[in-house]
Amino acid sequence: MNLELLESFGQNYPEEFDGSLDCISMAVTCQFNRFGTLFAVGCNDGRIVIWDFLTRGIAKIISAHVHPVCSISWCRNGTKLSSASTDNTVSVWDVLTGECEHRFRFPSPVLRVQFNPRNSGELLVVPMRHAAVIVSLEGGHKLVPVEDENDLNIFACYDRRGKYIFSGNSKGKILVVDSASLAQKACFRVTQTAAVNNAVKGIEFARRTESFLVNTSDRVIRVYNLKDVIGLSPGKDPEPLQKLQDLVNKTMWKKCCFSGDGEYVCAGSARQHALYIWEKSVGNLVKILHGTKGEMLLDVVWHPVRPIVASISSGVISVWAQQQVENWSAFAPDFKELDENVEYAERESEFDIEDEDRSVKEDEEQLDIDFEVDVSTKVPIPALCSSDEESDDKSALVYLPIAPEVEEPEEGYVPAQESEESNKRSSSSQHKENSSPKKKRTKTTDINLENAPTDEVHPMLAKNGSKDKNAKKPQGRPPNKDKGKSKGK
């Protein structure tokens, strides 16, 4: 991936609809890996579909859960994927093999799961109406402190480097604790007014800068700086860098996210399939992307590197990107696009090895002389490296290997019997690879939480009530019951 060739010199945000990804089953939640090459989608039938985003093809399907997948998260190097389901379980999957490495069962519904951005052996799990839990894959768990013991409707997440845990409650208060020692670092109120609609619905961090945003129920998105918040004196509330809202329609926001470079903020409406994009530095609204009318937005994510946004509504992933205009003159300054054929007049010295007519000899690079280009040295891509890193992670999983199937072999190729059997085995193994065959049973670890509400219903199941009946129908073409009768007639 040569990011210099993908660089857009104008605006760096998506402008139009660029196709959709259909997982056959109903998509619920989605997440890019850190490189933007793989795109994981959690579905309503419990499957996780991993797309190769460059080819827009399905690379792997993992039959993860029986119930709908409500949250997924990639580890830093992309080799593991964690998923939370409405059946109160959290699983960790090996992306290459599709096997479940760990499974944790909680007493109450799980709303969200997130890998520690710098430690792949640690998960942050947010159960419903309970304090967030740090789960170690090696064993053991810790409770994250809360600001108010009586207010347990919280949203919790790591900052971009996994150093702090931010948790917000329904009263608009955000508590910042150290992720290792769980010591309190800061506590502030998002809004000064003691209103009912101050609940924190989401906290998102930018990948490249120190900015983070807070989505609250008062329909305002507030952008803060991490350093300003950490250095707060007790009892003081920081002023947001920006306040983003829809003053005309008073839109409630379902999900918000930053662009890959942290320069833009994208928010999805909770009432309809509409995406609002603001420029963070100025605070002005630059684009509104409208999806199909009557659809409800479920999730929205921004590509880590490119100006591409993926949103989910009605079980289908919509991809939004920039308009691609072919400009051939960008490849050669003297290139001319012709409407019709023109007779070409060849110069006298055009195909000479050395131009005898040229009077001034220029530098070797400006002359048409071959010079060696270094194509073997691997240079780290700055967009994929953090400021505290020097090189790429060699253990990172960027692409999923897929063995090609030979449809039309060469003429005269007569395979031996042994090779035929091996081909059958390999083709059957390739066929089973995507359908994720039955694996060895994974040990399930029960996470015991004191005072956890066991009679709560997951919001995804509670809200969908009547809709969920349609969502749980078997996917694909329904069987034709009248087929046998018509034959009899």
C-alpha cells in the first residue's frame, strides 16, 4: 500500500456512496483493524464475517456465537479478535485459524468489549448496570472504580495508548483512572447544568492526536484534549475545544468517531441513516451523507488511513468514499486527452539514444537515463506508526492468506492418483476454512461479579422486541412449500 499515491490534495473526507457489503445475515457492529486492510463485522446470527477491505471480498467467516454479536474489537497486531454477545459471553478468537482461545461468561448482559491498545492480553468489558471489568487472558479480573456507586449506567473505554481508562455515567461525570494501578487521575463534569439528559453515551479517541470526544444525551458532541484533562486541578471542569451539534434538526447521535488523522469528526444520527462530518479545528459542518430513507443507523466507523467511512443500517454495510476523477495528466505533465484521433508528427530526435539537438546538458535524473530505484528496503509507513514507535510490528497480521483454486489447469497436465487425493483433501480443507469447522471445545471461565443484575435484558434484544422476530428468521431463500403440491397437481 503506497499511501503517497493515495494522498488526496483537497478535502480528506468521504463525499458519496461507494457500494455496500452484504454479509447475507444482518450486520450489527463493525470494526477496522489498525491497518485498515481487514474489516470485521458482527452479525445478528452470531457469526463474525471478516472482509478483505482492499478486494471487498469475504476472507473468513467465524461461527462465533449462537446469539447476536453486539461488540467486537481487534488487538493491536490484528492476530486476535474479541467479541461480545447478547448471551452474556465474551470470546477471544485467533483470526488465522478461527479457533476460540478464551471464553468468559458474565452474570449480566455485556454491552461492550475492547482490547487494551498496547496489551493484547487484557480486555475491558462493560457489563450492563455494573462497573467496568478488566479481564486478563492469563487469568483474573479487576473492577474499574466508579464515580458514583448508585449510578452504574456507564460507558468505559481505554485511551489511544491504553494508559488510562475513561468511564462516564448517566449524570454526565467522567472519571479517569490509571489502567495499571486503577488510581484516580481526574474527574470532571461534562455539562454544568444538572439536567436529566446529561448521560454519557460514548467516548472516542483519535488515533493520531491527543483529542477525544464525548457524546452525551443533550445532543452535543464535545471535543477535549487529553493533556488538558489529565492536568486538571481538583474541582475544575475543562472547557471543550469544540461543541458540535445539529442546531436545525436537534439530532440525537447514535455513534461518533474521528477520522484517521484526527482532523474530522463523524457522527451518525440515531433517527435516520445520516452521517454528519465536521472539521475539528474550525468546528464547521463540511458534509452530510444521506443513506436510504426510513433506515436506522446501527454503527459507523472511519477507515484508519483513508477517507472512507463504513456505516451499518438494516443489516447492510454502506461504504462512503471520495469521488474518483481520472486525471491522466497527473501522470505526465505533457499528456493531452484527445476527443478524436489526431495525426502525430514525430520529432527528428524522438527515438535517438542521445539527443544531439539538445544544447544544455542537465542533471542525470532530469535526463532520460536509467537510474537505480531502491525497491527492497522496507520503510515504515508513518500513518501506521505511533509517535512512540520506531518501526512496524513484525508480528502483525495485515492480510489473511487464501489459497487460490485452479479452475482451468494447463493442457496436458495429468495428476497422479496420490495428487488427486491430496487435491481433494486440500480443496475440502479450503472449503471448510471459510465455514469454520468444529474446533476443540474451549474452556469457559465464569466471571463472578458481586451485586450484578442477573434479570436485565440486553438493550439490543429489548429495543428490537417485535423487530427481532424478523431478524432471527433463517437467512437465505425460504423453502418452497407449494413445490410438492404443484407437482402432485
